[in-house]
Amino acid sequence: MTKEVKTFLIPNDLCRRAGIAVTWLPIDQISVFAYERKNIHQKDQPSHFSSNNQTSIFHLRQDVVLFHPILRKLVNESHGVFLAVQTLMTSKTVNQRIELFKLSRQYRSIIRACLENLQDEIMKSGDGVEKEELQNYITVFYSIECIWHLCEILFVEVMPGNLVLTQLLEWIRFHFPKYERNAATMLSGDLTGLESQPEYWETVLGNLLQGRIKVVRVLLRQHSASDSSIFKLVDHVFKAMPLCNGSNGPSINDFNMQWRHWTMDVQSKIDAKLFTSEKHLDLMMRLVVGEEQAWIEIQDQCEAWYEYLAGWLFFTEPTVKPFELGQFAKRSITKMRMNHHMKHLDRVLLAAMEFDIFQVIKEIQYMPENGWFVSHLTDLLHHCERLSSLEKEVENFSAEKLRESFILDYAVTLMGHKSLWQVGLTYLDNCPNDGLQVIELLLPRIHIDTESKALKIIREAKNRGLNSVVQCICKVQGMISMKRGRLGNALSWALKSQDGPFTSFLADKFLQEYIKSGRLDSKDLLDNLGSCMLVSDRLIFLGKYYEFQKLYQSGEYREASMLLISLMASKIIPKYFWYILLLEAIPLLESEELLFSSNDTFTIIHCLEEKEHLPELKEKIEILRLAAARNLSRALTYEAQTINY
């Protein structure tokens, strides 16, 4: 497949005049902007392109076909099959190969459903770009299904007797259903003079090439001359034709003997010119014995060389082995004169028939479906142990690393979608070498537009033990909330991250806001801090101070005073908040009820002596000293009386 190089025109005069530069944006975008190149010999000064006018920045991203609504269903459904494959490989199932074959067929059924959905969508859409786009998708996924089907036959399915023809014919019938449909249409309508229909003989020959001998016999019986001796002779020839059914039929040796006798018998009838009176029947008989000229005459009816190949093998090499397909495929390509007209699909199918798995993978990775095909097929082939032989043939080749590299690329593509990123994560989880490291890099780069999405990302990070990612996302969300004036929400994000420095920073914001406004917001959050306050000393202080406020406002002055003294005795009070605590002590010192003991009062006086230089206390210092002295006097008197008593 030829890779087209696309050129993007940047519609900006400044970019044209100054030049451009690019930078990567998470996860799959690049940003293009105007940029004047400078070298080390030029003077460091403002660019002469700079101005007060607005500048433009352009974002480019890869066109991801998988993000189309119809193809997203393919992504989600195949994701389930992919996980089933991984689960199977970790189980102790005896017949793993048989189960892998079933899962391969599930993959193909998903592709077929996708093709049907695309076809339905084309019927709804009018002419234009959208219809052309959908038609391109159908072409791509038809090729994918065709290649997958053949690879399934050759590399996944367990074939009885190692005979491949039966499966090969099924493959051809599946992808060239025209003749079967024509036959069904003819036989369901008016059977009188069936041969007069223009497509009659073409349908007969088409079914013959696809090995549908029973259909051919039924069609011939509807011919108006079916009672003639020549038609009866042809019917007898086909009735006597031996069929090789693998394990259900005779042994290969017995079949080969029957086949030789049958072909010799047909050839003798041809030599006796028993069929010359009807040219179509004569052509059919010459085809079944493999006459070269007959196959030259029929090749124009074949749409593809592999359709020709299957028919030719059916009549000339019915016991063909899978490893022999390559040589016969090349012969068919030569006969069809397609050596110099091979399309991408033809090259991949030929590589598969030659059992060149490395070339198959090399070719399909260039298909324009963003890595879905190569990642899933390579994963399946790896688990079928089809890639292990390449480790001996190709230098520095690792089947595990090849599989993982494709899955990584596919997963990164999914991580760039707003709703498929969780699907991408599960693919990365099944990359044992680099998956976790890639998750750690990509999770923080996912575009977060809602808090619920941020919580989902955090949950995924926690499930994988990525604490650094949790802290990063929580800090970003906390900063966003803080800039919007939602300090309580910001603090809750900080608590989720268990980030001590960030929590202390936000606790300071709470305390500073209290100094300005005289109130503490987010009371529900502060009420339920619990053990979370242990994240940082500053948060402990905030929580304890809020508790002091509650006790004071509810009239529980003794408990409030005890808490205030414990705060003063601690080492966790921020410098800017000392004067607030000292001022809070004044009404408690002046209370009619004695709330502070002499030791408590000495603690207050000691703190006062240490902080008397604070400018905020300048007007209140004398009041504090007087209140402390009075309380000390009352406390000493009360304690002396208590001791004497």
C-alpha cells in the first residue's frame, strides 16, 4: 500500500513571513505557531516580527478512522474478545488452539457486523464526501476481513489431515457470493427455460469453480435439454466425482486412487468427443480434468487470482497441503497476468499463502485503520505460537516485543479519545514490559473537562499503584478549584492525593482567608477531616482551630480554653496566626468562670513575651498583659485555697 504524503497549508501571513515551529501536545497532537529562527551568532533582541496583534496557533492531529461512531462499536466489541484471548492464555484450558479459533471467528463476525453497519449508513447518506468516506471504510474493512479469514485458515485453525482445500473453498465462497446468490434467485423463480437467462451459464460455471457440485447439478437439471443423453452423462460424471472431506472421508491414498480413476474416465469421454455437441458442457468437462486451454478460456470470469486458484486446485490438486499454496498461488498470478498489477490485498494474501508471516505483518501495519488490525491479529498469532519460528529466522526478533509494540501503538491511539481512553488502558495492562510506564506517562495527559472524569482517572491510577499520577492530577484539579475561589473543593482534592506540601499550602489559604473575613468556609469538610488532617501539620492546626471555634461558639468555654492552650504549647502554629490565638485568649481570660490554671496562664504570658514584637499586637498588648495578670491572680488564689483545704 502506497503511503501518501500529505501537505498542510498554514493559512497565516505571520507564519509565512517569520517561519514556523512545532511542539507535541498530549496525547496525539502537534501545535504549529509562528517562530523566527535564531542562531548563536545573532544578537539577543526582540524579533522584528513581534507586535501587539493577536497571533494564531494551529493544532494538527492524526485522522483516526476508529473514532467514527460506527467504527467505535467495532473498537468496543473487539476489546471484549481481546480480553477473552488474554484470559484464555492464563487459564489451564486443554484445547487452547480450538478456543483461539472460536475467538478468531468472533473477531471476524465483529468485522462483518461493522461492514453491514457501514453499508446501512451508506444507504441513508446522500451523495458527497460522507458517502465516499464510508465507501473507503468498507473497502478497508473488506480487505481486513478477507486477510483475517485466510490467516485464520492457515495459522489458527486445526485442519484434519493437514488438507486445506475445503477451508479455502469456503473462504472463496464467502468473499465471492455472487454465483450462489444468482443460483438461489434463479431456482426460486420460474424454472421454465432457465437457460435463456443471460447469466445462466455464467452462474453454472461460477458455482463449478467454487466447488458447488450439487448446485451445478441442480441448475443443469433445469435446462430444457436435461433429458438428453449428454446432460445425463454430465450429471453422472459429477455424481461419481469423489470428494476429499479430510477426517470424514476415505484416506488420502484411497482418495487419490479414486480421483485418478475418475479423471481418467472423464478424459476418455472427452477424447471420445462425447461432449462436443454442447460447448458449455464440453468446457466444464475440460475444466474438471485440468486442461490448460480450458482454464485459459475461463480465467476472465474470475474476479481475482485467488478465486481462480481455488477452482484450479479443486480439480487438479484436491489434496493440496497448506505449505504448497505459495507455489500454486504464484502460478495463478502468472496465469492471470497479474505479476505487475498486484494490489496491496494481493500482496498480503500471497505472503500468507507462502507462510511468510513476517511479511504479512509488515504489510498490514500500513493499512489505514489506525493499528486495529495488526495489533489484534499479531496478538492472536503470537498466542497460537505462530511467531516463535520467526525468532530463529529473523535476527534480533522477539515475538513478545513485536506483539507489545503494536498493542502499545493502538492503545495510545485510543487514549487520545475522550471516551475510549479506558479501553486503551486495558490494552496497556496487557503489555507486561512497558505498559505500566506508558500508563504513568499518559494518564496525566488526558484532557480533563469534568471532575467526574478526573475521579475516574484517579481511580484507574490508584488501581495500578500510580501514586505520583494521583498526586499530579489532584494537584492540578486543586489549583483549578483554588483559582476559581473554591478552597474547600481544592482542599478535598489535596486530601485525595495525600500531598502534604500542597495540603499545607491550602490550609494556609484557609487561615489567611479567615484573617481577612473573620470566618471559616467549607465547614462540612472541616467537620469531617478525621484522620485526614494528619497529612500535614498545617492541616492539623486548621482542624484543631476550627474545633476551637465550634466549642467557643457553642458555649463550651472550658473545653475551648484547654484546646487553645494545647495549640499554644504545640509547635505547629504559623507565625502569621499567633496574634489571632493570643487575641482569642482575651475573652477567656476575662471570663467570670476561671478557665485557665496558673500554669496555663504562664503559658499564655510566655507566648505573649515571645510575640510582643508582632505589629498586630501593638494595640492589644497591654490589654493582654492585664487580662493575663488578673487571671493569674485569680488562679493562684483559687489554687492556694484548694491546697490549704
